[in-house]
Amino acid sequence: MPPERPRQSRRRNSPLDRLLGRLDDLDTANLTILVQRLARERDLLETVFDTVREGVLVTDSDAVVQYANRSGASLIGLKPADIGKAVLWKWAPDLARTLPLGLSGGAVFSAREIEVAYPEKRLLRVQITPLEGDAADEEAGGGRRFVIILLDVTEDRASTEELIEDERLNSIRMLAAGVAHEIGNPLNSINIHLQLLERRLGRMADSAERDKLSDSVAVCASEIRRLDDILKNFLDAMRPRTPDFAEVHLLKVVGEVLAIQREQLTQLGIRVEMNLRADIPPVSGDFNQLKQVFFNILKNAMEAMDSGGVITLSASADDAYVCVSVRDTGVGMERDAVSRIFDPFFTTKEGGHGLGMMIVMRIMRAHGALIDVDSAPGRGTTVTLRFPQRHRRMRMLETQ
């Protein structure tokens, strides 16, 4: 093995270093000049560290934060007065768990990604390394210090996931075109021959055999219509459509959807409670697409309750959003199901096609709107829709 190279000193042979080397020989005037130069260099370094995007923290072996640049303090919610006092495992426990306390040596610990919840939910890429030059202090009984580099990758990860989702949807759309052609044509042919059978059965004399055949034809025709509906829903989900934006009153949208579903609600014995303020401002949106959103959500709420139950509709508004929530008293969902509810073809219902909530998400994204789902087994489900106020949408479009 080749001999190990000696580590090169990182000290600079600058005029300031030479001046510090003969510190004992300096008079009062030169000491004043030295202090001023040190202050200027300190200010320069602090300015540089506060300018970089990455957060930089320095902790001792007890995880006390000894230094934090502006980005680092912001990422974990530190204030200037907290420096030198804040213990990382108390302040940011998610981050502190990655700190290899008690380790020695100069190894660099590989970067990893962690999720922190304070001061806001973020995904951070973390790299931790012992501070070079501390080994001698450690041998002399001093503590080891660590440099922690933090990079906020929340938006990057979201963009990557959105790109992956778009690529996946594009693949599904290409498949949809082939499915529509390969399944649609045989369905039409079968339907035509079923109609011919119905006509011939209509000319036959009444008999038990004829009734059985008629029932079988009716079942086949019903299944053909069901397959046709599934195919139509599939194509609607895959086919992106640009919203036709106009002024939309959400209460009117909800009213039309409830009028369509009133008969089914009555049959199921489901009561609808309204907590909708009449002065809710209109939003900018596509009326028919938003109608589809509420139809799918209310349909899911009905199907979550076998018989009886209550659906509560609430609406509110603030300076940024107009919010409408739909809460049911149904069976609810497990946490894993909630996290997958917008995935294509995922469903918790027997006979469901798993496209309804995917369509909802696609429409909401196209409107620049947000959707939250809160559910638990036995507690029901609450779906909250947040539509940007029209004036906020206008400002967003102007800045693009």
C-alpha cells in the first residue's frame, strides 16, 4: 500500500496570520488595528454564511447549538438569543436523532433526508461531519464539535414526485387509447347482437323458456352498460381538459348536485345538514368540472354509509380561500387508505373503479385549489376543498 499522505495544514500564511504570530510584540496601536481587522473578517464571514442557501449549524458533543447561520436558524426555528443555549435533541428531535454523538475520528457521515415538523413541515437533506481541528482538543479533554449542513429539498421533492406522477399518467393515457379501441368495438358488436336477440324474442310465443332467455339478455345488456360506464369513467379520468374559467358560486354547484342525488339520498335514509353562509364569495372555475368534483365526493360519502347517517356540508371564507367541507358519518378509512385515496385504480369499495378521487384531484389541481382528507375507522370522513379567492388568483397569474 502507498504511504499515507500527511494531512496538509489548512492555515493560511496571510498577513493577518503573520501578525497573530507575533502577538506578544504588538503595541496598543497595532493591537487596535488587529482587533479591527479581525472584526471585519468576522463580519465578512458572517455575511457569506448568511447568504448561502444551505443551513449551517455547529454543535458540541452535548448537541448544544453553538453557531447557526441565517438559513440554519430559520430551518429549525432558532432565534439569535437561543444560540449557545438550545439543545438540538430538545429543539429539533427529528434532526438530533441523526447526530452521531460520542463518535471520534474525521469520517464524513453520508447525507440523508429527514422530515421535520417544526417550525413547519419540511424535508431536509442533512450532512454531518466532525469539525476538523477538534481532535487535539478532544484528546486534551475538550468536547467534540460537529458541523451540520441542512438543505431544504421540500419543493424539489414535490416537483420530482409531480413529474413522476405526470409521466405515470401519460403512460396510462397511452394505454387508455388502446383500451378504448380494443374494448369499445367488441362491446358495440355485442350490444348490436343483443338487440337482435331481443327483437327475435319479442316475436316468440310466451313460454317459460322465452322468459329465461329474456332475463339472460337483460342481464347481458346491463353488464354491457356497466362496462361502457367504466370505460367512459376511465377515459374521462385520463383525458386532461383545460377548465373554462368563469365566475362560479359554489353554493349553486352544491345545490345542483344535491338535486341530482336527492332520490338516492332519500332511498338510503341519509340526512343532509347544511351549514352554508349565503355571503360566500364566488370563485373562478369551470362550473361543470366543479360539479363533477362535488358529485364524486358526495357519492363517496353516500357509499360509506350503508343505511342512514348524516352528511354535513359547511362553507367559510377568509382573505385567501373559499372553503367547503363535506363530512360523513360513514365507516371511515385506515391511514394507509387515506394516503392512497388519489392513486389511480385504488378503491376501498367493492366494485369500485378507483378513478373518482383521481378525477377530483386532477380538477382541483387545474383550478389551483387544495384538497384535504381526514378520516379514521368508525369516525367518518371529512373532505375539505380550498379554492383560491378570485383576487388572489389574479395576482398569481400576473406574476407568472
